[in-house]
Amino acid sequence: MRNLVKGDYSFIRNSLFERLQGTEPGLALITGGNDSGRSSLMNDVANEQNIDVLNLGLALSKELMTVSRNESPLMASRFLSELANSRKPLLLDHIEILFEPQLKLMIIQSLRLPARTRLVIVNWPGGIEGEFVTYANRSHPEFMEARLDNEAVFKIE
């Protein structure tokens, strides 16, 4: 994988600062360590750059409360599409809701959409295995695996 950056918390933090200083759009995934450490890292970076971190689970669940279960996939897709409307960097945390089978989302493709026009940094709750990003065990209903393309991966070691 050509876009993999490995390091400790401070090194990854500085690497993310550098990435945010640029204007290049793209999708960046933060992996490794533990979930609270990745969330803390995102909040540190966001505060320093005066950017908000979007709790995607909370925001999307509020949107889904107003629609029927059958309408949920369309509403979730529409919500993610609307994220592409701004040019500001987007930091996404608590994305586990995207893996709900009822939403029928192609998660990586859905995250790539807003990343076409701006930098999107995601606290990735799954793993990276070679050229693939994963979430959950193969036997789990929320399991997903997708091939990485040009995404940057920041792995806390």
C-alpha cells in the first residue's frame, strides 16, 4: 500500500496537520491504537485547525428517526451525498452506524463521494489487511471488506 503512514500518536498527529494544511481532496483513514485514542487524536487535530469533528452516528441517527425503515437506505445515501456540498475538510468519528445491514451502504464508496471535493478524515473502527479495509469478522452481519484505492491510511502503532 503506497499511502500508509505508521507511527506513534504524535507522529500521526503531525502528519494529519500537514495533510490539513494542503488543499488536496481525498479520503484518509485513521486506524490502529484504540477507538478512544483515535477520537482523541481527531479532536486534537480539529481543535488546532478550528474544524469540527462530526459524530456521524449521532447526526445520521437523528436523520433516520424521521423516516421508515424502508426509507432508511435512501435517507442515509442522501445524507452522505450532502456531505460533499462543502469544500471544508471533514472529520468523521463514530461511523459504526454506516455498517448497519439495513442501510445497504457501500461504505468506502460512500466516503469517497465527499472526498472528491475535499479532504475527509475518518476514524476507521475496523482494520487494514494488505490492500483491503475491513470491518467486523467474516461471520458477522456487519462484515465488510473493500479494496483501497488512493486512500491515505494513518496507522497508530
